Amino acid sequence: MKIAIFGAGVAGLSAAIELADRGHTIEIYEKRKILGGKVSVWKDSDGDSIESGLHIVFGGYEQLQQYLKRVGAEDNYQWKEHALIYAEPDGKQSFFKKAKLPSPWAEIVGGLQTDFLTMWDKISLIRGLFPALAGNEEYFRSQDHMTYSEWHRLRGASEHSLQKLWRAIALAMNFIEPNVISARPMITIFKYFGTNYAATKFAFFRKNPGDSMIEPMRQYIQSKGGRIFVDAKLNRFELNSDESIKHAVLHDGHTIEADAYISALPVHNLKKIVPVQWLTHKYFRNLHEFVGSPVANCQLWFDRKITDTDNLMFSQGTIFATFADVSITCPEDFQNTMGTANGGSVMSLVLAPAHQLMNMPQEVITELVMKEIHERFPKSRQATLLKSTIVKIPQSVYKAVPDVDQFRPDQISPVKNFFLAGDYTYQRYLASMEGAALSGKLVAEKLLSRLGG
């Protein structure tokens, strides 16, 4: 069977791996010159790796890790210390470290030992978060009508713990505040991470996600006979009388005929090419319920090391939510003699919430970031900034706001030869690299179940 996949992010590549392994003819069409979607990385004119975001592998990303192993990339990432690290003013750090005990005791004991929460914070969290730890999928979905802040307060958990601990996690997960994000994704993550000791481990790619993950995926698909086309933007579908796809038409007029078609496009791009005839189906109308979260990624090259922390870091009350010194965490990239790097720190920072940044000049954003870097990292005050970059993504992962979860589509559409992949489609892990990988596996399985093969 010949299958055309549109979009070469993690979802599209995962679907391609699954289908190629089962002997099908795969063609992938990507509108840009680079692969990876929201995980893409490219080299600029200085030879520096420019990342669209700071991406890490969690221990709980089981499906993604299976694909990395399948394509021979299981050694392309390395695990860091099992801790949440919060950067505080004047170079101080606070920690949430799991105890070396089975879950959930590892989290409970670790939480009791955390120095940036008061005893009342800790007691209120243990009591308040218990429904999440004991809950199931039915319970999680039933809580989608309220924000996480509302759920947190309803359970009697403290306001200080909400702002100090969970705000940074909400921003890291979906780039929106606790009073905007639905309770559903937050308590789902509590369940998975609070009942599995290894789930919260962090791993960084040894180089960058482009070289360490996307490139091995590309090579594997092509080794199986798959073909990948770049600069190949989908323009529209031409339909048969029964609403099935007759062929796809690219922006340059080239037509593509296949037995089945998979959209692995971001939902905001998919909405633009859905044929009017399909909008009689609620399935396709529901796509218009999704709005993307804006996010920006800032990279800063310094002439000296401003931190020695080899891990992901969080920060509360700053323009950046999560960040890392990738000159330390990624030992095979951002090193001395690689592009601008001269042995100093290379900070990669996720800026969220970012709606106010989208129309702001790069130099103004950099100035705001640098002010807060100086507050958090005293060594930066004597350092020279060699280079800065800002990558803005106006619509990234879908905003997981209350009452949106019910609109997440199944991978099987009402059109017999059209299927969806992407982390916005329904799978248990929500918007993430793992969610994208799971959607790729599910779309392949459901396509073959419907069409045979």
C-alpha cells in the first residue's frame, strides 16, 4: 500500500517508521527545508545550532524511546540527576529531589525534604494531590471543565505551592499559566510521574534533537525505501464523489496519488486545507476549537561559564520558564570551536507565556532576558554576550484550556482514506514529543485496521 504523509515532525516520522516496518511504500512531504516540525534544528551562517525549543526526553516517554532504539539512536541522549532544580536570585538554587524509595513514597518523602516549600505547603500538597495519584483516565477527563488553579485550590493545596512549584511546570508543559491551563493535563502528569519513579528522569540529547533524533529517523525511513520531499507544501485535496481523497495537490501544482493519506500537520495548518465538503462532519468542525500556544526560544552565547548545572532548570517569576546551559547538557554540540561557542555558557531558554513577545523586537526581548539572567546568575554580570537569537512560534502546541479535551479527534477520520497524526489527536500523553510518537503509532495501527495490510 502506498501512503502519503504530510508533515515531517515527530508524529509524521513515527507513523512512517511504523508503516515502513510493515512493508508499505511511504512518501513524506514537508513544507520546509528541514525536518522535525516543533523539534526542528538548523545551522545558521555562523555554524551554530539554532533550536526551535528546548527539548528533553523524560523517563516516561516510553514510546519515543522505543522509536529511538528502533532507529539506532538509543545512545544519543544521556540521563541527568533526578531532581527539579529552581534557579533563585543571586545564584541560589532550590531542589525537589525524589527519595530513593518506590513511588509514591519517593515523591512524598522528597517533597517533605524540599527547602523552598513551607511545612503547610507540603502537607496541603500531599493531601490535595492524592486524587490525582489515585485517579484514572475517566477521572482526569472529568476534571477538564476547570483550570488547574481552580482544581488546586478546590483540593485545599496552598497558594504558595501553586505559584512556586506548579506555575513553572504549567509553563513548561503548555506555555500557559495555571489559571489558564486545564486541570486535566496537569493531574494526568501527576499520575504518571507520581506513580512511576523513573518517569520524571530528564535526558538531554548529546548533540541536539535534529542530529540526535530527527536525522536517525530520516535515515531509517529511507533505508526502508521511504521517500522524503522537502519544500513540498500541501495546498489542497481533490475529492472523489464519496468525499474520499482522489489526489493531493502541492503548492507547486504537483499531484500526489496514494492509497491512504495522513495529515501530520499542526492543527492550525490542517484547518486551512480541510475541504469545505468535509465540514458537514462534526469531526472536522471540531478542529476549529483548537488554538496554538505562542512560545519563543532564546539562545545566548557567553564568553565564559555562568553556571555549572548539568540539568534542566526552572525559574519562577521570570520571562523564561525552563532553561539549560546546553554547552554542559549537550556534550557534543555548543562546544568550543563550534560556531560562536568559545567554551563559555550557551543558554537555551523557553520564554513563556509569550503572547506579549510575538510583536516585540528581538533586541528588546534579549534585554529583558539578560536582566533576569543577571539576577539569577551573578557570574553573567562580568561575562560578555557574544550572540543572541530568538525563535518565535506564534502557534506551537495546542492550548490545553478547559473543555477542549473533548474535541481531540481520533486518528481515524470520517473520510475512508484520510487519517490524522499529531499530539493534539487523542492519546493518553497530551501535547509533547511522547504524545506525537504515540499518535504516530496509533495512526499506523488504525489505518491498517481500516484498510488492511
